Amino acid sequence: MFPCGPVLSLFKLTSGNPSVQYATLEIMFKVRINPHWEISRGNGEPLDTAVLLSLLRAIDDTGSIARAAQVVGLSYRYAWGLLREAEALFGHSLMQTGRGRGTQLSPLAEKLIWADRRVAARLTPTLDSLASELETELSKTLGSAQASIRLDASHGFAVAAFLKQATESGLPIDLRYRNSSDAVAALSRGESDLAGFHVPLGEFEALSVERYGKWLDPKSHRLIHLAVRTQGLFVNPGNPLGIQSLKDLARADLRFVNRQVGSGTRMLLELMLPSQDITPGKINGYETTEFTHSAVAAFIASGMADVGFGVQTAAERFKLDFIPIARERYFFAVSADALEQPKMRQVIEVMRSENFRAMVQQLPGYDATDSGELLTLPQAFQTAGKA
């Protein structure tokens, strides 16, 4: 009923002459791999958290065990028994009731939901990349592989929206999530067709473009504009520690969580720190890293850090406050020669579609006004010709 392990969906498209008795089948696989975790006490029987977490989230939304059971497709008796089983395992209640308040989650139940979100935030890029690899290999094995667009990109919300729209339009994408520098380097070596990277608007644009310039050639590469997004500081709700700007990162009482080495977000932060007279050694927790914006937000929401740096959408999804610092443009770099390929034209059509732009506009801190715009490097950056 609830996917808690590898999930394989199969879509069949019939091709060939319909008058032929046995038409050729062209098969496109879509693989989804969802994190799955269990909890046990000692050598006891493990508790599968998949259904329990769905039920807890529904209780949080509805304020009622009965209504939550209906939402997730369980009988009331089964839902009640599942809650009691979990409470017996932990030795603590998962529910709190009060007159006029309905049923609310206990701190333990809220922590379980947080744990699941943190698992997903940390593992999603790896699992999505693996799923894409499996799709390709299954199709090759069955002799039905289509020519795919090889996309290397850092994990981000607009990229995820593009992948969703591309899949729905029938455009095969072979995805590898990797940091911006590695993505652009792979494009320069001919190992990918599209490379996702982001560049800040304003005073740090030139330095950022210079770093990517070792891989991007103004003559042979073009840029497809994906979106504009806002980067800033993640802080706890209400900003109890009074964090106001990057200067506060040097405070001894703050614990920082960073992005991994090579990520575009970490590169942006490192470009800005000298202007604040801050060196990485002054920041408590600078070497504590997470692989995605959501994982950074989850780390702070758990109480393991006080501040992080990333995109606004992740902060809001984990109910954190957000202090805007910089706006940046996210691009897909592409070989100029590849733009004549039908599938690459389809990539641009997806990004220019109303559906895609509407999805991106709904993301806090994102702007899809120019999505799908095709640019040369000199058009995109004043400094590109010097890179």
C-alpha cells in the first residue's frame, strides 16, 4: 500500500504499423527508490516506519486518528493498533489530546517525522542518481534504450521540477547529481549533454564566472537559463540568537553547518566571506557538511546547528526563518552543436512551458520569468569573454 523500498513503474508505448499482428514495443522504465528504515529494541522484532510515518503525518494534518486513518487508507482498528505497537516499542506516547485541541503529536512523534525528512534530505540525490542509472541499464538490457539527455547537476528544487516535467513529456533524462564544478567539468570532457551550475548576481558574479571559465568556452558552449533563486541564512524560528548577516557567522556562540566542498553554494559563501573579514577558521562548524539544501535545513531544525546557508525553499519547508543574502541565476550549460538535436530542442520547450514555469514560481525564493532563454556566455556575463 505504501512504497517503502525500491519501486519500479513500467510505461509501455506501442510503435510500428498497427496492422502488423506483433507490433514492436518501445519500453520506458521509470525507477523510484525511496528511503526505508526500521526501528527495533535490542533483538526484538523491528518496526517498519513507512506506514506509521504516513499515519503520523495525517494525524498532524487532520487532528484526528479516525480521519487520518481514512486519509492513508487504513481501518481505524489497524491504525490504533499500529500506534499502540509503536508506543510499546518506545515506552512513550505518540499522541497528546486536549479539550478543544483534538489529537496532536507528541514530541517523540514529531521527532520521528523529522528523522524521516532528514533521511530523505540526505539520501535523495544519491538515490535519484542510482534510479536514473538503473532506468538506463534496464532499457539497454531489454534492447529498448532510447537516446537520453545526460544531465549532471547539483541537487535543487528547480532541477527537480524540470525532471518531473521532462519525464511527463516523454523526454528521457540520464541524471547524475553532482556539484556544480564537477558538472561543468564533465560537460567539457564530453561526458554529459547538460551541466547545471549557478552564478550570483552582483559583485561576486565576475569571480564566480572566472572559476567556471576553465571549463566553459564562449565559442563552443551556450547557456539555457533555468531560474533565479535566493540564497541566504537559515535560522531557527523567531531567530532566537539574533542572527542578522554573514558577519554573525564568526560568533563563538553559533554552530554552523556547511555544504560540501565543490558545491556552488559553498563556493558562493567562500567568495563573500573575505568582504566580511571572515576566514573559514573563524566559523564554528565550517567543516560540518551536508549534501543538499534540505539536509542543511534538517540539520538546523534538529537542533544540531544554529545557522546554515542555502536556498529559501529549503528553509521554509523545514519551518525555519530565512535571511536573504544573494540572488543567483541557475543555468544549464550545453554544447552549441547539440542545440540542433531534437531532444535538446525539447529540453528548451519543457523549460519554456507554462507548466514548468508555474511549478518553479510556486517555489519560495524562485523566479521563472526567463526560464528557457538561450544565451551565449558574453550575453549572460559581462566578464565571460575574459574567462
